[in-house]
Amino acid sequence: MKYFIINRGDGVSLALHERFTRLADQLGLTLDEEAPDTVLSIGGDGTMLQAFHKYKDQLDRLAFVGLHTGRLGFFADWKPEELETMARVMARPLEENANRMVEYPLLSIELRTKTSQEIHLALNEFTIKGIEETMVAQLDVNDVIFETFRGDGICISSPSGSTAYNKSLGGAVIHPSIPCLQITEIASINNRVFRTVGSSLVLPKHHHCDIYPQADKRMMLSLDHLGLQRSDLISIRVSVAKETIRFARYRPYPFWSRVQRAFIGQEPTTDF
Ligand code: NAP
Ligand code: MN
């Protein structure tokens, strides 16, 4: 069993990193940055995003696991005091852990310029915003014109990302067992002249959407925590990726319990 660790860099995460390394030595786990079987993220959800982007070319062969330092995360669900249990489960032969994996959908983002096209993956979401002025863009769904968007921008999230930026924008929380993408508006302009649909759209796998920004306008794009500015894009196609991400779920922790814990945080009252 080969592993690698990405940590947030704070004192608590660094100390846990060291403790895990010592445990791993005792358990016969080997450190391998090039081709690990398991990538352990110690920190927050943002740390898992970094781990994902570092290893996005090896998704078919590795699994991710997250230990949270700070608030309980969506990707980081093990507590520091569970470090030893986690290490022992990780040290089991791969076949024994095979049925403890969950696969979650990702987004494929194809950026097209006049001369090139590049494909990126996102775990949470892709966003596009105007920089100097209101973003104006044509939105097509499955190659049919849907609307002309005017406003701050558009967020397209995966089910895992539905609890992140998408949720702040009023999008729906979607269970990650549903392979889909969600298109959510960021401050659209709606009046008698300009019209957008106003609600989030959820597209199933095998559907796609294309965004056509105004030519030569500088746009701010984001892929999870990574930002980039572009002015050469003709169109952007977003769909559910054929790749998926595997998380090692060494013990059950239902998604809806995470949602409850993260956003409600208290036992429901029976006293109405
Ligand atoms: P950050 O500023 O630390 O992230 C903002 C918050 O989102 C943090 O509390 C982060 O948790 C949390 N988060 C990340 N992924 C999540 C998920 N899948 N479900 C629920 N919460 C999640 O920056 P970051 O850690 O590099 O994360 C980048 C992400 O921030 C982006 O992918 C985007 O989703 C989110 N974001 C949100 C807003 C907004 O809500 N207005 C604006 C920009 C970006 P941790 O503290 O555990 O890292
Ligand atoms: Mn963060």
C-alpha cells in the first residue's frame, strides 16, 4: 500500500502529518509521491481540492481520503482522534477495501479558442465572470440556444460542489450519486429587456451546455480554487466528465448527515 499526504500547512495539520507518517512506517505503508494508491488530505475541503488537482491524471487508479482539522468537511470526514483507526484500515490489502470506495461525478470543461481546445476537470465547480463589465454570454443547452445571460456570471457545479459556491448562490444541494451538473446564475439582470430563466438548471449525464462569451472580452474563470483570466475564448463546453473521483469510505457517513451537520448543526427539535 502506497500513500501520499497533502496537508493545509497549519500547525495542527503538520503535526498530524508527522504522526501519520510514523504510524504508516509501523504498519508497512510506503510513501510514494509519484504513484500512490491512496492520497490523504489533512486540512479542509480546500486541501482536498488541491490533492485532487495534483493527482487528476491518475484518477482511475487511486483513492482519496480526508482528515479534517477544523470544522467537519464534505471531503474531509475523519477526525484527528481517528487517525490510528484510519491508518490501520488503509494498511489492509487493496482488495479488502475495494467495496469501501465511492465514486463521485466530476465536471469536464472544454475551453475553445480560434486555434485550440483544452479540457479541464473540476471537482466542485467552474465559474465564469466578467472583469471590467457585466458579463454578456449566450448559453446553449445541447446545441440549442437557451438564453442570453447578462449579469455577474455563471456557476456550473458538480453534485459534490453543490454544497459549496453553488449553495451560496441559492442552488440546490444534490446527492453525489446522481451524475449531473447544475447551472446557477450569479446575479443575473432581469427586467423587461433582459431575461434569463432565473432558476438553476440540472442537466443529466450526456447533456452539455456551451457558453459563448463576447469576443475579446477579458473573463475571469475558476476551476475549483484555481483562477485564470482569459480573453481568447470562443466557447466553453461543460458536461459530466467520463472520469470520476474515488473516495475511500472506510466507514459509512451518509451525505445527508454531512449536510445536516454542516448547515443545521443541531439535533432537530421535537418541541414544535
Ligand atoms: P475557501 O475560501 O476556503 O472556501 C470557501 C469555503 O467553501 C470553505 O469553508 C471551504 O471549506 C468550503 N468548501 C469547499 N468545498 C466545499 C464543498 N464541496 N462543500 C461544502 N463546502 C466546501 O477556498 P478553498 O478552500 O480553496 O475552496 C475553494 C472553493 O470555495 C470553491 O471551489 C468554491 O466552491 C468555494 N467558494 C465559495 C464562494 C461562496 O460561497 N461565495 C465563493 C468563492 C469560492 P474549508 O474551510 O474546509 O476549506
Ligand atoms: Mn479552504
